[in-house]
Amino acid sequence: MKSLISVADLSKGDLERLISRAIGFAEGREGPAGNLHGKTVGTVFFEPSTRTRLSFELASRRLGAEIVSFDLAGSSASKGESEKDTLLTLAAMGPEILVVRHHADGFPERAMEWTGRAVVNAGDGRNEHPTQAMLDAVTLMRRFGTVEGLVVALIGDIAHSRVAGSLMKMMPVLGADVVLAGPPELLPEVSPFPVAGGLDDLLGKVDVIYLLRVQRERGAETDEEYHEGWGLDGARASRMRPEAVVMHPGPINRGVEISGDVADGPRSLILDQVANGVPTRMAVLAEIAETLR
């Protein structure tokens, strides 16, 4: 694997290998570290990020890499430098791998074409967020032992969610069934998956309730009744299957898509997802590193 732009570029075998490697890192069975010793990883985030950026940087350090980071607020981009020139300037400093996040669909692929560097897509517009979907699969594997046969319900702002974009491509490859639910204006115009009439229709029928943040920065709109119709609270969670779990890619909005008692409760895998982000990104970076030798 020379870059990671889309989960669609990965076969089932590729995904299973990366997931297994990530679990190995998470459980201390994969090693030794140092796959990126002597290499540099550049993190290039044209959008704000906490979880993704920090976990990529921590993953890089654990693999022995040096890190060069692009900070939009303090960069020459604020003086009018083009994004292409920003990337070319950063690439000239020598990083072998660029981790790129941008508000436009397809930007990481353009970054790869401009710079000739290995690129990992850390989220592009409404399109994809491959490593988030992969860490979600790692989280489910560690909880259930498999993804195959699970019923995963994506709830909320699916139309604007790049996480949903990757999950909808990846979960069927791994053998999971996907169902969608959300306000009509936040659903994709065309879906290959069944669409439920409401959240309440799904509670006792699925293994995973995956809640998605309303993407107001991408044009999504909601009203104060969103939580009443689509938010998961304790009363709703009590009607889920006994072993069913709750997931969310973060950042969560308490009282909107999820109540605090559910976010902090025993069904929640939200912090497990965060924890699994580092070993998952280690697996991706280590795999790319093997093509750089």
C-alpha cells in the first residue's frame, strides 16, 4: 500500500490484514516499533482537528518518525499562499508521508499528484475518512470478535458525513449489514442500503447504533427537536439488544445526537474508538513505510 485515499482502494484481504495489524499494535503483539525510524511524517490539516491529528502524530512517534506539522492559522496560507504552494513547500522539506485533511472532496488525491509523496487521507469534505472507518472496525473486532454478520445502523447526518462515506463502503466488504436512519434532509438522495422510518424502529433490531454529528459547517441544519426525534437517550438505549453498543466518531454534542448518560454508559464504545485510533494509524503508516524502503 503506497497511499491511503479511499477504503474502496482496499480489498477485503487488505482490510483484514490492516485490522489484524492494528489489533496487534493495540495488544502489544505487533512489533518491533521503529518502522519509520529515520523517516518524517508531515501532518497537513486545512481544517481543525483534535482526535485525528493527535493520534496520527502519536502513531508516527511510536513508529520512530519525526513530525513536521502544518498549522493553517499561523501559516503563509493566511498571507495568500495557495494550497498547492503550501504543499509543495512542505514536501520540499523532505517528509516521506503526508497526512492530509481538507474541506474539499478529492483534495488528498490532488496532494499526492502535486507532491509525489505517499498521502493518507485524514478526511476530505463530505467524501471519506478511511482511518476512522478502519478504527471503528478494529473497535468492533475487539468487542465482538468479528464484524461479519453485525447489523450497523448509521443515524443522523449521513448526507454530509465523510465518516459515513467510508463506513458505507467498508462495512459490507467486511460482511456487516448497514441500515440508515435520519431526517429526510440529512439522508443521501440515493442509497444502496435500507432506510428506516425512525430511530425507534431500530433499537431492538441492530447490534450497533452509530451516531453521526450534524455537520453544520457543511450546510446541515437542525432544530431544537432533533434530539427528541433522533437523539439516543437512556430510555431509548434501554430498548436496545442486551449486547448492542453505541458508537460516535466525535466530537459528540451532548443533548443533541446523544445524552450524557449514554455517552458515558456501559454501551458506549466512544473512548474505545479514540484509543484504537493510534494503533490503527500505526498499522496504516507501517504498511506504507514498507513501500518506502
